[in-house]
Amino acid sequence: MWRALLLAWAISYALSFPVMANDAIAPPSGTSVYTLGARWTDQDGHALRLRDFSGRKVLVAMGYTSCPDICPLILANMAAIEKAAQGRSLRFVFVTLDPKVDTPEKLKAYADAHGLDPASWTLLNGDDKAVRDLAAVLGVRYKANGEGGFDHSAILTLLDEGGEMVMQKPDMQVDPKDFVAHMPR
Amino acid sequence: MARRMAIMAASSLLALMPACAEPMAPVPAGAYTPFFKFIPAKGQRATEPRPVGIKAFRLDRFPVTNAQFAAFLEKAPDWRRGAAPRLFVDPNYLRRWRDGAPPKGEDNAPVTNVSWFAAQAFCESLGARLPTTDEWEYALADAGRGQAQVTRASLDWFAKPNGARIGDVGGAPNGYGVSDMIGLVWEWTQDFSATGSGTEQRNTSSKDDAAFCGGGAAGVRDPADYPAFMRYALRASLKASYVQDNLGFRCAGDE
């Protein structure tokens, strides 16, 4: 009886501190994307750091919501990978290159409009430096095009549970099977 | 000991610098026409380049020197060779330095073998930033003064064999009071990666074709400006963690 009560208390105590579990994760290695320490805001207005994704594989891409052409294709490719990778606990992260315009509210509306499941999709807004540093790490080249948009490369990057880059696809010729091959069940 | 000497060298460097009260020169606002026109997607024609407005800014009169970088490392040990994360620097970072000190006799030469991240960290430690590519090119253009001299100096520099010791900073200033933009080292810019971003790219493996291959000459302000092709081609070839024996930087600030 006492043992059962003690066990129940221990479990409830542990579950009441989900952040503690995250803090227990080892610091990122010298090559982990999670070495970047910037703070971001997701589409629900929650503050987070990239290392908060530790423990799951992450597929990350950069674009912006008013992007007329390539970003919908990026999302379509990510969605195809999502479908092919069902049951593999993959997180999808879309980072805006246009943080002044793509507020969290706008990102939320964009996610809703594209039917992105909030259980597995995170859309991120950060300051200019955070965006510039992440783009530099991922090799995403971009510049304002003078017409309110951006010219940018379309790169899908798969990160492992520690934030190490496992695979990059620098074009739109995406075969979801190539990504799934890096995600054994 | 070697690091202490580097710090002393940094202090003495200030005394050696040409007599300028401020390390940064004020660069007035103006209009600047980028070298590249809008880079077209395959099968499209380039549109005419549009002048962009440049706000007044400040720019280091000289490239950052080895002694200045050594002084930075004293305050920021996380950026020493061996300590800086591999995500931010490639294995050749500060490869010619020993025990935290630059090669003997090169305190007053531009620091090289520094990544974009390290350069950015240096500038941020001073409350500054890297110049944008437009700002850097605008300062080099010098309102049209001495353009022929810049081209000649560039070609002379390109003709020098690799491996020669990089000279000390302290060259003659241009009309804005900025020196050594040409002739010693290539320089990082904040948005170096904008070169080669092309239009929205479906195939980034061929991103630079329109800028640097046969079509390149049709897409630029002045097809005869070979040094400008070289500068933009170099930027397009870089990644943020890369370092090179002849790649340094200088900092900028807002007015």
C-alpha cells in the first residue's frame, strides 16, 4: 500500500516538471545545429530554443508566407515526407525568412490554411540575427528582392535527435523514401 | 605568455595606426547601383539594375588585424582555436596561430583564416556588425573617385602568387577615409550568401549559372568589371564556417 502510494507520488512529481526532463538532455555537440542559442517564437506565441527539439528527428526548411512559388512546393514536399514517415515521430519546422511580416499570428494562419497539424508542425519567427545565423548554418542563401519578397534557396535539412545534420536536399526533386531511409522505426 | 605579448602588440598597434581619431570612417548616405541585375531564372532575361538607397553608416578604416583579433580572443576564449564549435569554424580556423598568438611579425597584418561566424562575433563584441555587401561595394566605389585605380590595383593584386606574406594594413585612404579594401585580403560581408541566391530556386545546384557562366555578362552593370566578378564569385563560393588564408573582414556600424 505505502509502496504504491510512494510510486504514484513519484510518477506524478516527475510528470509535473516536463522542463526538467528537457534540461537533462546533454548539451549540443560542436557540430549540432542546436549550438545556436537564439530564442524563437512559434505560431502559438510560445518562446523556445532550437535545442527544445532535442530527442526527435526534425525536418527543417526556411521560407516565408507570402512566397508565391517555391514555398508551397517546399511545404508539399515536407507533407509528402510526413505521409511517408508516419509512425516515426518526426517534427516539421518551417522558419520564416521574413520575421518582420510573418508574425506568430500570421504563421498560425498560414499553418491553418495549409492544414499543417500542430501536433507535428512548428512554424518559427525569430529576430534578424537568429534567422541569418540559422540560414548560414543550413546553407540557405537569401536576399530581399526589392519587391517585398525574397530570393532564396530551397533546402530541406534532416536533423537527428541531437541536432546533427543527417541529410540535406538542395532542390525540389524530393523522393520521400530518401528521407525515410534515415529514420528506422 | 604569447597571448600576453599579443595583447601588448594590440595596444602598441593603436599607436602605430595612421593618425585617425576614430577607427571607423563615416560614409555618407547615397544611391548605389548593384553590380548584378536581377538574376534571372533560366530562360528569362535580366531586368535592368535598380539603384538602392544606402543609409549613412560607419566602416572600419582598415581590415581587422591579427593583434586586434588576439585582443578579442583574450576576452572571448570560446572563440579560440580548439574551443570554437565546429559548427562555426572549419578545421583550418586560425591555422597559423600558435598558443593564441598570430605568426611572429604579423600583428599589424589583417587577420585571416576566420569564419563568418567568428568575424561576426568580433564585430558584435564591439557593438558593431559586418558591413552588408551593398555597403562594402558602395564604400569601394567611392562615389566614382579613382575607379580606374581600383581596377588596376585589383588586377595587380590578382597577379600576385598565392602564399606571399600578406602585408600590413595602412594603405592610402579613399575619398571616404577607408583603406586597404583591395590588395591585402578578401573580406566577409554580413550577407555574403545573398550572392548566388538567384531567383526562387528549384534547383540550387545550378544557382550560379546565370551570374557567372556565359549568361553572366548580360546580367551585370558593367561586363568589363572583371574585379567585381571576382568579388561576387568569391562570395558565392563561401559557406559561413569556411576560412581562407586570404579572407579577412572589417566591421561596420550604423550612424
